[in-house]
Amino acid sequence: MFAVAAVVAALSLSGGTAHGPAAPATAHDAGLATATTAGVQLVSYTGEQPHLFTIDTVPQGFFVQSQNEDHLLLAPERAKTFDPTKPHLSDPAVYTDKIGVYLQNKDYTVDPTGDEQFTIGGRAAALRVVHTDEGTPSEGTIVEATQIYVVQSPRVYLTVQFDASTGLTKEQMIKVAGGINLTAEAVGKAEKRYAAQTENPKTRGN
């Protein structure tokens, strides 16, 4: 199972931005293209907006499965009914087949620059592909998930993680990530929490 604890690997991006929600991603940001592929269609989110976040666009049939101040999880409609053959779908602690959204402290991230860097709504952003170690020589390394990071403030990063099974294109993932916004209250609360975290794991033991 691909849980959040296994993949909380973000990156340091230069520069910070003002508090408040990011502007929606546009076709000029990271070269966004169509919102539809052969198997997946993006739609406007019509459910109740979660506390401290707003959501503009989701894959058709996705809903908010769980949420707190630092995290929300978007899951497909079939997760509402327990399936004994796929119990992970009903488990809000597991990110397999889902889209995970969470905040991270800039000082508690690792340092890779990601596979691509761009902007979303004027904010610094990057994309990182997460691979498994199970690829065979003939198949190559298997893509397990894609993470998109968007700077929210000098300390706060938003990470949107797409399990590979969601079937979204890069352009669709960028569009979904660009439509997940934090309220000023969410950023302010995260800034206060992260300012109190004085120990930096990157320098531990030095």
C-alpha cells in the first residue's frame, strides 16, 4: 500500500509568495492542454468545500474522503462502498488509487529539484515522479506516483500526490494541483506551526 508516510519527499524551491490562495492555473502556466483523455475526464468540483482548502477541478467521480488542517484525500466514488478485494479504497490512511494533498514545512523537505520546474498561478512549482524498485530490465522502472509541489509562502509548500493508477496526464495533474487552493487562514496556521519546529532533520547529527 502506498501510504503518505512512505512518500513524504518534497523539495526546496527558491523564493516565497504572499499568503492566500493561488491563482488558478492557466494555459500559459506549464503549457496546460486539454482536460480530457481517453479514460479520464476532469470536471468542476461540486461537493462541499473542505475546511481551509478550496477545490476547483477533480477527476470525474472523485470526492473528499478525509481532511484535516494539513491534509485532504480525494478518492474515487467506488471508495464509498467497502470492497473486500480492495480494502485500501475505504481506508483514508492509504493513498493507493487516490490523490493526496498535504502541507509541508520547507525546512523539513529533501533537496532534489524535481523532474520539472514551472509556475502555477504565478507560484513556483515543480513535478517529481516517484518510481518503485520493482521494474524488470524489460519493463524499466515502474512509476508509482507523481507529486506536484507548489510554494504557498516562505515556509509552507503544498504537495499534491497522484497515484499512477488515477491515469491522469501531466497536464491534467497540473490543472488539478493548480485548482487546489489554501485559504489565508490555512497558510497562517501552518506558518505558526512550522516556525515552532526548530530542529531541521537535514542538519541533524552535523
